[in-house]
Amino acid sequence: MRIERLKKTNSTNEYVKKFIKNKEDVIVVADEQTGGMGTKGRSFISEKGGLYFTKLSFYNNFPASESWQIMAGAALAVVKTLLAFGIQAKIKWPNDIIVNGKKICGILISNSFCSQNIDYSIVGIGLNVNNEIAEEIKDIAISTKQVLGKELDIESLLLTLSLNLSAKADINEYRAYSAVIGKKLTVIRGENIFESVAVDILPDGALKLENGELLYAGELNLKIKI
Ligand code: BTN
């Protein structure tokens, strides 16, 4: 697959859109982003030394009802990549990757639908590697450099991640790496804040709480209680 390397761009998730008209699968990687985008309209600090990666993929007959596969596949690919470099990470549902309770990687996905199918997806992955963690997020973010006490080769990480992203997601594997199953959570849904325990993740990606309620990824915030 074509991999395009950029020194600097506003956002690899935006840049990759120029390949949509050719219906071409492509990976775009930038050394830094000036307008890195996060979930829920937040920005994603993207200084030099991190891995800022976006994959554009086109599909044939991929049912929209299985969009969860894309999210789970991306999260698992990151966890397995980190493991290959000696880091044990977990998935904070739906797709934050955490190590020692701090976020090491964020994933931002947008899918484009054509009737009942997914036409293409844009999967953006921001991994803190050798970059310094900005002061304002020091309490909640971590880098591979901090975990390992040494720098990693970004090219090797990029190749491993690209390979791992081609695997199909397995829900059992996803569950095995979950940071939330069995944990007490504070769930923030709009004005509504409540506590519960996560008991399972269902094959459609829903997070099941002990009261039987099902949560779907979206405008939702979870805090894991220690
Ligand atoms: C989040 O945790 O809020 C998601 C962060 C996603 C960041 C990545 S970095 C590569 C790609 N380009 C972007 O602008 N965002 C994603």
C-alpha cells in the first residue's frame, strides 16, 4: 500500500481526503501536525517525535452494522504494536489506549456510508512515542519513551502498525485487552452522571453495565475508578 510521509501538515485525517476521489487505499504519516484533531471536537497536541498516522481504506459490501470492527481493529492493532515493542497497553473502551492509567494513544475514526454499507473509513492514530508530553496533559498522558526509558524507531513502529491494521478484529481479543471490564466507572452522558460497573463488551461493540444498560460509543465520557 502507498505510504505518504509528510514533515508537517495540519491534520493527517484531513490531508488523506485528497485521495478519496481516486478510491485509493493510502497511509499518510506526519512528523508533526499543526491542527491535530481529537474526538469530541477536541484538539490533539501533535509535536515532533510522535507518530501521527492515518489510513484511508475502501470497502466492498461492508455492512454499516459492523462498523465496530473498524474501531476494534484499530485499537487492537495499536495494542499489539506496543506489545511488540515491550509495552503492555490496555483499551479504555471504546478506543483510547492506556498504559499505567495514562493515555498513550488516541484514535479518531470517520466512516462514510453508502446506503447500508461503509464505503470508506478514515482511521487516525496519534501515538506518543519520543515526543515530550505537554505540561497541561502530563497527568493524563504518557509516551513510549517514558515507559521504556529510551527512544523508539518511528519507522519500525509505523511498519508494525501498518501490518497489524490489516488483521480482522476479534471481540474476544478486544475483551482480553479491555481496561474497563470489571471496573467501577463514572459515566458522564450529557448532564447525566452515574456510577456503575462494566461487565462485558458485546459483539456489536456495546459496553454492558451491571444494571443491564448498554452504552454505545459517542458523546459519552468514562472515568475509571481505582
Ligand atoms: C483522541 O484521542 O481524541 C483521538 C486523537 C486522534 C489523533 C490522530 S493523530 C493522526 C490523526 N490526525 C488527526 O488530526 N487526528 C488523528
